[in-house]
Amino acid sequence: MVGNQRLKYRSYKKLRTIEPLHTGGPVAITSNGSNIVTCLSGEALFTDIKHGRLLCRFPSDGQSITSLCLTPDASHLVTFTDAPSLRLFKIPKTLTGQPAPPSRITARPHDAPVHVCAVDPTSTYLASGSADGVVKVWEISTGHVTHVFKGHGGVVSALKFNFPRNESLGQHERVAQLITASVDTKIRVFDLTATSRNDQGALRPVAVLEGHVSVPRGLDVTPDGKWLVSGGRDAVVLIWDMTFSGATLGQNKGKSKALVTSPTPVKTIPVMERVEAVGFVHCDCDGSSTAADQHLFTAGEKGVVKIWNWKGTLLHHLGTGWEQEQEEQRQVLEAMYIPTLEAVLSVHADQNIFIHSVNSGKLTQQLIGFNDEIVDAAFLSPAVYPSNASESSVHDNYIALATNSSLIRVYSTSGSSVQLLPGHSDVVLSLDRSAGGHVFASGSKDNSARIWAPSHSSAVSAQWTCVAFCEGHAGSVGAVAISRTHSDTDTRLRFLFTGSQDRTIKMWDLSDVPLTSDDQQVLKCRSLTTFKAHEKDINSLDVAPTDQLLASGSQDRTANVYEIFYRPSSGSRPPSGEIKLLGTCKGHKRGVWNVKFGKTERVLATGSGDKTIRLWSLEDFTCVKTFEGHANSVLRVDFINHGTQLVSSASDGLVKLWSTREEECTATLDNHEDKVWALAISTDERVIVSAAADSVVTFWEDCTEEYEQEKEAKRVEQVLKEQDFVNYIALHDYRRAIELALSMQQPGKLFLLFGDIKSSATESLSVSNGSVTGHLAVDEVLRSLSGQDLALLLRYVRDWNSNAKTSGVAQSVLYATVKLRPIEDIVSAFGNESSDALSSEANPRKQAGGRTAFKELIDSLIPYTQRHLSRLGRLVQESFVLDYILSEMDGEIFEGEGHVVAGE
């Protein structure tokens, strides 16, 4: 920080981003649980779960992806779109985040959209079920259709391959089945080996299972193929015994159908919710791991994953329950078991993805698919710091985001972990953190504010929960501001201000609010005062660093400044507080979106819908400076670098840095495509976070020292090169001098060098000694100059040739170059500018590009050369007149005129 204080301005660069991951659609995960495939705006994303890093993109045909599946060996990805079309992608070995082209595209694989697909355990076959009731089986390697199963009574709702692992069976005795479910509530079992035996009923199901009264949505079989589990929207899970003689149907060729037995349900489990996914799990939930006591999971409308034993007993839930009004948003759309992790992945309707451990029931990973419109942000620190702690000692390890949701997102600033905080019943609009960032407050459309504190001080696994709430406003709470200071001996909170759509400001007592949450009862805060502040909605509040002043910004185009009177409790006397209006800042032509006190000086910054930022004096509440530069409403503003700079964000999607002294923009940070509602600055000002309506969160890192070091290194390197250039000239080492000047891209030094050589050659008449340029060493340099340097030199010649004063040197260098080198060599030099390793002869496209560039150079040289030639021609003619006059001056022309005058 000491080095930064000596610098005039801070500079920032993009460090990392948090971008949308999943906006709805199918999801797949690798068998080892390390990577996940999600859908985002018509393309599939392949992402590293642990680090949240994008590995690869799989583009579609512009249509939404209706179904996808990943082969068990993670070698291929198959997607189906609304078109409909089938796209097969090969997973690249080198994953760089770039788009991967499809290796095969099949147009109209079905006559209707495909909603379900599955791959067999050997990664050989693909099954797809469409909305017209047709199921096709494809060979992945060739793309050929091997089976077509018809007769489903409507949309195919689920598919599952049954390839039992039984090494004792011979090749002709092994079972290969496809199990399907459709909206006619029936489950069908097809024998995939029947076609190889030429059975008459090869394409008919060997068994039809009837037991559900609504559409089955989930199917799974045990690895040995003996048991089948099915779950449907009839809130029932059925377990079927698959050891039936259905395989004899093809062998008896339809003559003994009475001998055929179908699977029968051996267990019915009422789960009391619509089931969207079901499957077997292999765990040790209740201490038993025998095959006779299989466990299974169900997931559906209530938004939680339930673990059941074989007897139908509910063992435990994976995840917590939600309020009744949130169940529609939290319901599970898809779930799958990850054997290597012994965990269940669930995809919810609000685009969030959870991974829970089956054994412990704990949440191991949480992925936020889509944050929607982000409206506010605040840095958090799980540890409690004293008021005199230095900025460098405070670690902002988390950041809280308020989005278009009732759930607050808390992200880790270094990793991909995230926590969802339920508590509000409507959209959260504003956030503000306490001194040190240990506790933060939130305001919501549910007319309330809540106080959040971490459960413990561990920076690795801090979990924030609600410890207090404030109710009393008659409108949405759009602004919150918490006290900034506390004593060194007492770290308790002091007060909170809330601004509402009801145009009032309320002051709340927080002296009894705990700094950590230990599963205690949520405290209801007491209101100390209510103040009618503005004529329209209150958009922003801010408390001065000393806790003595409060500022408010409103849609009525004004900003008010109040004096804060707060008296903590003493003995039996309860705490009290009030605010007094000191002045109003008037001057904005649109509503004031944000207010922020200076950290060191008595100034107030406001950002307005009139596209300007204004600085106000707190002495007389007059505008002292105005900053213009944003193309739309200024939504957030804050001070950095000891008040010498401002940072702002606006509806134009830009973040700008301003100098408060010069009133000018010093830098523009661009990484958003929509309104930047949220702006947060870390305690040490090393990181700025901007979040926008495009659901993108950008971390900007302070690179001032790095920038200055690079700038100083370049300056030192430039000085050394200039000194080397002078030394080379003194030693007559023209080769190194010319190459160094070209590498430094300094045409002025080259011009002086060639000019001096030309002048010295003219004086000494060394051209008669066989030198073209005037010096044999320079001739050798031009003869052997590399292609890239030669092209650069000729471009300098073109620029010199456009000026009559410098055209002489330009023409001499051009003449020498054409004289010393063949024209093919010069043309190839322009073709090899970008890469000397590739020759023009080996690359026809590059050769053509070299000829085009050379032609452009010649076209720009010819007009000026003709002009210089005409000028020299006129000069020669005028020299003849001058010679005639001078010659006559030595003759009798003036003497004759003298005699005439005398005679007169």
C-alpha cells in the first residue's frame, strides 16, 4: 500500500468472472464426478466442477437442446435439438474453453422432438425416444440405426439400458435389454439381441409392465439386472423383479405365449410427491451393505432428494425443505447417482445444481446455474476485526449477491463454492455490510430487512444465517445502511437504517444482535425512529465513516444529508436514536440512484439518471464538481485511493475510474452487456467487483504496481537500446544499428542513419567505389535483411517518400533495395511478415497476400515519386534559365543597355 500511495492513479485488470452456467435443459455428468455438461442459450458447456472452469463449448444449430447424454467413458457427447437434429461431439483431449465442432450431424433423426436419450454402459449404443412414441437405437461409432421400436402410446418419458454384468454367461446367453416408459403409464422391455436371432417378434416388447397410473419419469436397474425401480408422477415408486422368462417369447415364435411371465412389482413405496427421478444407490446409510437391502433415491416436486431402503422406509433427506411458495421454484427436474463419489446430483427448476453425499447427507458441491439480474453486491469476511485493524489485515474471502430472487448468493472469492441463503419471501433489492464485513444486512420486496452473521469464524467453511429481522415498512425496502464503527473493546453492532418505497427512513437498534449464529432464535429488532424523507422512492442510503452523518438518494432528484444521534443503552435506559435533516443537495435532472460519503474528506458523491456524477460539499451542500462520460444512468459510485479517484458503474454496461482533481475519466473497464447495478470494493481496494443484469460477475484486480513496473522496465530497456544504437553507429556496425532501429520501431533514427550515410557518400564520392548506398557495409545489410525487417523498412520508405524534405533519403534506400535484391525476394518478404518460418512457395495463400501487400506499397509510392520527378524536372529547367542569366552576366548584355542609356 505504501508503493500505491506514491502512484497517481490506480489501474485495474480483469481477474476472473462468474458467468451463467445453466439456463435450463438436460444435464449430464462424467462417471468420476469431476466434469459436468449443462445447457446455456442453445449450447452445451463442459465445466470443471471443482474449480468452476469452462473446459469446452459444444454449439448447437441455434435451437434449444431438448436432450443430451454423455458416454460413460466420457469420449463423446450427444445432443438433440428442437430442429430436430442429432449432433455427436468428440470430447477434445486438450480442453481450452473453445468451441468444439460436431463430428457428425444427423438431420431429422426423428419426426418429432427427442426428450429422452440414454447410452449403454459399454458406450456403444445410443437410445433416443421422441414425442411421437418412437424409440430408436443407434450405433454411436457409425451412426447407423440398429433398432426402431414403435407402439408407445405417446411421448417417451424415460429410457434405461439393462446390460447385466455376469461374466459366467456365454456371449449368446448374455442379456441386452432396453427399458422404456411413456405417457400411457406403461413400461416396456425390449430384447436387443432378438434381431440377431431373426425372431418374428424382435421389435415387439418381451414384457409390458403396468402398475403406474401416471407417467413414469424415472427408471433404473441394478448392476446385476435383477431389479428394476420406476417412479412416476403418481407419487409412487415400484420395485420390479426382472428374473422373468420373457426371453422365451421369441424362442417359442408366438406359439406358447401363456408360458411367458412378466415382471411383477414386489414393492410399492408411496413417496407422497410427484417423482421426477429415481435410482439405486450403493451406500451404508443404516449400517447395512448387503445386496438384499438395496437403497434407492427419489426426487421430485418438493425439491429434496430422499433416500429409502428396500422396505420402503425413509432414511433421510439430502437437502433442506423449503417454504410452500418456493416449492415450484425448487422442485427437482432431474437427478442422477454418481457411484465414484457416492453422491446424488439434483437439478432444480431455479437452474441450481446440488451434489449431496449419500452417506453423510451433506451438501458437497453447489452450482448456481443462472443468477439472473444482479442488483447489489457486498464483500464479506467471516472473521471479526477490531475497528483499528489495517486494511491489509482484513481478508474479504466471500461476496454476497442480491439477484432477482429471494435467495441471497454467497460466493467464495477464490473458489467455486457458493451458499444460498433462504429467509426473505420476495426479491432481495439491497445489501450492506458492517465494519470489517463480518455481518451484513439485506432489504427486500417483502417490506423487511434481515441481518446475517456467520455460524463460526472459520474462513474455509463459513456459513451465514439470519440472526435478526426488521419489520415495519409499508413498502419495499430498497436501501439499507449499517453502522460503520465499533469500539475496540466492544465489537457489537450499533444501528441500521432502512429506506423504503413508502418514502420513509427507519432507524433500528442492533445492539442485541449476535455477531455469530449458533442455531439460536432469530431476533426481532426494535425501531428507534421513523423519518419522512423524500417525495418519491428512496434508492440509496449511506452512513459516514464516523457514524455521524446519513445520506439518502431518491427518485425525486435530490440527496439529503442528516445528522445521526445515537445513544447506546446504559443501565436500565434502553438505546435511543434519531436523525435531523441538515441540508439537501439539489441539481440533478433525474433521480439519484446512489449516494456515497468520502472516506477522508467531507464530500458526498451522487450518481444520477441524468448520466452524471456530482461531488457535493458537506459545508454548504453545493455541487463542487461534475463528472460526465457515461452514456446512460449512473447506478453506483464509490471512492478509492484515499478519495483521489472515483469508481462508477452505469446502465451503459461500463465501469469507469475518475480523477477527482482533474474531473476526467482515467480508465474504462468493459466486460458487461447490460446495466451494471452492483459495485463492491474490497477493504484493501485490491479488488473491485462489478455485477450486472447480464448475470455476469467480474472481479477487477489492482494492477497499478505491475503496470508501473512494466512501464519502468520498458523505459530502461528503451534507454539501453538507444545507447546501444549510438555505440553501433560510432563503431560503424551498421548491421546491428539498422536491425536495432527496426526492432525499436523508430523510423526517425533510421532516417538520420541513412541520411548521414548519403551525405558522407556524396562528399567522399564513395559511390564510384561500387557501393549503391554509399557504404559497402550498408549494402550488405540491405542485401541480407530478413523478410519481416525488409517489409517494415519499405513501409518507412513509403512514409518518407510522401514528404519532399525526406523523399531524397527514401528514393536512395528504395533504389538500393531494388538494385540489391531480386523482386521475388521483396514480394516474399511481405508474405512472410507474420511468420518467417513459412515460405511463400510452401504457402500459396500467404504468397498471394504478400503480392497484395506489395502492390499496395507500390501503388502508394508511384504518385509521390512522379510528383517528386516532376518537381525535379521543373527545377532542372529553372536551373537552365539561371545558368543563362549567370552566363550573360559575364557577357555584354548589361553593357549594351548602358550605352543606350548614355546615348539618350
